[in-house]
Amino acid sequence: MARYLVTGCAGFLGSWISQALIERGETVRGFDNFETGRKQNLVDILDRMEFIEGDLRNADEVARACDGIDYILHQGALPSVPRSVKDPRTSHTANIDGTFNLLEGARAAGVKRIVYAASSSAYGNQPGFPRKETMVPMPIAPYPVQKLAGELYMRSYWQVYGLETVCLRYFNIFGPRQVPDSPYSGVMAKFTLLMLNGEQPTIFGNGEQGRDFTYVENAVSANLLALHAPAEKVAGKVFNVACGERHTLNKTYEILAELTGFSKPPLYGPERTGDIQNSLADISAAREAFGYEPLVGFEEGLRRTVEWY
Ligand code: UD1
């Protein structure tokens, strides 16, 4: 029976992916160091999986995690654009060295395929929407550079060693379990919690920046599909994972305010360094290669998120 390793299994996406695999009856090993992941995210699944506490920066721990594994879902990372601007070295080691350790561990263990959590921030601020995977990446902040380096390493290990690797460029994934109260929290989780607590969120810039906000269940389904799609369609390739819709922060604020019963207008502050202005994906490549379809739309995703917090 196939064995799966989920790195970052206690994190937002990693915990949802681990749970989905376990619910399908798969054998799952999780790996996390709880730097940003939370034990709380594992309570429903910990007794049905194997768990190794370890750090992606430690090559020996990573090698042990890869031993006996057939498929890897590499979600472990130190996310956040502003975190990488403030402390590039720490996120560099977690995201680049960590991914390199994982590839080396996977190669030694004879792993069949890795599905890698890449980032749409790699497109940067270049002109041209929607974003297509054929565009030349133009990352701005350290974090997108690190995530892009991971993609290139993934492709290299396919080309050089025949290790099947698939990169999924996530576009602003949101939903239950996303950390809402860290200085590096994603906007959706942060705004939801503030509004539910009656506190006024601040929009950085004029609020007309847009994102292709994508509910977490869509990203989980993309991972599961990419795991077993034919190698000739996916190996060594990159795919956008999004909904294919752009929503401005101002509009998102309005909907969230309505759902949470919050009546105050937003505060506005200066633009955040390293931010991109807009984001919108063309999702036809994922559709064609492995039948990806967004299952949960934007507003339904927001409703489920608000209900959870
Ligand atoms: C997000 C992800 C990143 C991923 C990228 C891919 C998070 C934390 N980051 O980056 O991992 O690679 O999508 O598309 O999920 N904003 C405010 N007020 C706030 C917080 C944020 O106005 O209090 C604004 C930001 O300035 C930005 C937008 O909201 O314009 C989105 O910010 P954020 O949720 O941090 O996500 P990204 O930086 O787009």
C-alpha cells in the first residue's frame, strides 16, 4: 500500500491535506516542527497517522521522514511575504534549504512523486492578466524568490534524477485553521477575527488591490488530483491553483462585514513593502492536465470561514 508524507502537517494546508488522505483510507506520515503549525490542527487525525516532529532544515530528520515513503505533499514552509522582508535569512533556510533537504531525502528513499506548494507571488507585478504558467516569473520579495527556487529545484530533480515533481502555484488560499492572530496572518483570517471581535481592520493601500482568493478545499482537491495524474501530463510542470476570479480588498471587506455583522468602515494605512498589486489566475492548465475544478466559490468559502472562527 502506498505511503504518504505530508510536510507541514500541523499547518493550515498540511492539516487539511493530511485529513483528506486519512479519510480516503491512506497511510499518512506527518512531519512538522510546530514553528507555525499548531497541535490543535491535528487533534482529529493524530491517532490515525504517524507523526514525526522535526525540522526541514535538519537533513537527518528529513531523511528519516522520507524513509519508506512513496508520495510526498510538501506543504512545510515559513510562509508570508512580510516575514521574508523582515527576516529573509530565516525564511530562506526553511524554504530553500528545507526544500533541498526534502528532495535529497526523497531521492535517497526512492520516492515516486512530490507535489510542491508553490506560490503565485512568483509572478510579481509584471503586466498581463490572467497569469499563465508560461509567463516569465518576476518575484519581488524574498519569499516568492524562495518559493520559485523550490520550483526550479523540483523541475531539476525530475529532469536529472527522474523524481516526479509537480508544482502547484497557490493563489491566496483561505479558510478554517488559517492562523488569524499572527503579525504574518493572511488578510482573510485576520480581518475575520478582528471583525468578530468588533475591532476595525486596516487596509494597506487604497483597497483596490485584487487577489484570486481560493477556498482551502479547492487547493486540497488540486493536491489529490495532482498526486495520481499521469506523469506525462504533470511531471516537471507548474500549475496555477485558484478560482480564476479577482476580488478587491474593498469588496472582500464589505462581504466579510456583512457576514460577521460588523458595521464600521475600514481604516486605511500605507501600502505594504514587497506587495504585489493584483493577482488573477488562468486555471486551464490544471483543468486540462488533471481535471481540476474549483469546488467551493468565493462567497461560500467566506461563509464557511466566518462560521468556523
Ligand atoms: C499570500 C500568502 C502567500 C502566498 C501568496 C500567493 C498568506 C499569509 N500569504 O500572500 O503565502 O504565497 O498569497 O498568492 O496567506 N492586507 C491588508 N491588511 C492586513 C493584511 C493584509 O490590507 O491587515 C493586504 C495586503 O497588503 C495585500 C493583501 O491584503 O495587499 C493580501 O495580503 P496577504 O493575505 O498577506 O497575502 P499575500 O501577500 O497576497
